[in-house]
Amino acid sequence: TTNADKARYQIENTGTSEPQIEMLRRLELSPNVHKGLFAYCRQRNISFLSTPFDEESADMLDDLGMEIFKIPSGEITNKPLIQHIASKKKPIILSTGMSYLGEVENAISWIDEIWNTMDRKPQLSVLHCVSSYPARIEDVNLRVINTIKMAFGLCVGYSDHTMGTEITMAAVAMGAKVIEKHFTLDRDMEGPDHKASLEPEELEAMVTAIRNVERAMGDGIKKPTRSENDLKKTVRRSLVTAKEIKAGDTISPNDIFIKRPGTGISAEFKDKVVGMKSGSDISADSVIKWEDLKHA
């Protein structure tokens, strides 16, 4: 996971009633495995993040020293678990797949019930998510990112289950500050999510692309960039004399051409220049400057 900010794992106490119990038990990560992963992430300067599906797992992760919790989409209506996690007083990422906006609002309010008693609230980030694997492009509905942002005024992100990374880039351009993407060492490995996951080189390329998109977003102020200023002088047009003009002559429309470069009076001021007098002799095919003119 080189160049990725967080490595995410999942821990689920499967109990005894899950229909896919054997697969889940085979894939379940034990506390000892989590300890090893946590130590490795710390060694590699990667933030460790594992998703608990029950209070016991949340306690284990908290004891391990995990610094941020993620509430998975399937638990968005699990008020006891959500408030138990909120009581850890650590930042939370809330995933919102399969939910209505009102359900998202409820989950946020349950977190606030706990956090409002604190002097300083941790950060809550809300992820737009479509819980299909892989998610269809036509189901993504990226405008929900803005809906969540406007509704709650919180940090918003996107949990991407589409194939490829173009939807991730679009989400970043729309303001997503947290990105979740499934990751695998090899898509040919056995398991339910590998086919829709990124391999190491693809993840690294995605992170690089995200950073480029962030750099490209800018400040929203429309103005020439520093790199455009020289070209601006070359490609814009100025008022140029169509013939020699003597000092004291009144400028007529026939005295002016509009030509490159844009180092003189801009073409937008032609109507203002017509009717003014020349303050000095100006040779033919010369760029006209304001200092060459005076009012009639």
C-alpha cells in the first residue's frame, strides 16, 4: 500500500447464524493477526484502520491503539454499535451505502448525542457509497456528494466499488476528501472482492492521480495564470496604425488595424481611440500606446 494514506481491514465476530458462515470464518482476521498488521502499518508509516461490526471488536481495536474508526454501511441503523464506537472519542468515518438521507441524519445525530458532551469533537467524515460489487456506473449518483455536504456541513468522501478509477477522480473533483477503494495483491486470488479491487501498481497510480486532481482544483478565481502571461501578450491583439499618422491628426476608423501582439492598446478600446488626436508622429504599422494619444 505504498503511497496510500490508510490500510483498511475488517473484523467481524461472525456468531453462528450467518448463511455464509464458513466463508466468513475462513476470512475473519483474528486479534493476533490485527496486532501484526497494526505493527507493520506503524513500521511503514501507514495509518491502520479496521472496520468493527460488533462492540467486542471495537473494544479490541481501541485497545490496540487504532486512531480512527469506520462504521460500515450495513451498520448505519445499528444505534448501539454506533454510539459505542462514538464513546471511544476518536474520529469516525461513516459509510452510507443502501441508505436514505434521513437514515444518514439519524446516524449522525446518534454520534452527536455522545460527542456533544465533549469539549472538542473528533472529526466525522461521511462517505457516499453504493453497496454493489462492482457498482454499476449508472447507479453511482455522484451528486449525492454535494447533497451530503450541503445537508450536514461535514467532511465528505466516497467509497468506490466501481471498476477502474475514473469515478474516483470525478468524486475528488466534486469535493470528496476521503476515498475508499478495495485493494488486493492479486485479482486472481480466491475471495469475493478481489475481482473488483485494485492491484498495488493500480492503487499507486490512483493515489498519484488523486493528488494531481487536487492540485488542479485551484482556488476558483478566474484569472490568467503566471504561465499564461507571456502567451497572452503574444496572441492577443492591439490597435495598430494602418498608415503614418501625424501629430495632431484625429484618429479615424480607417487609421487603425487590429493585429498581434497584444502589447499596445487592447482591441476592445477601438471605439474609444477613434476621435482622439495623435500627440506625436506615429509611423505606419506601429502598435499604438496610450501615451501616443490625447483627447480632442
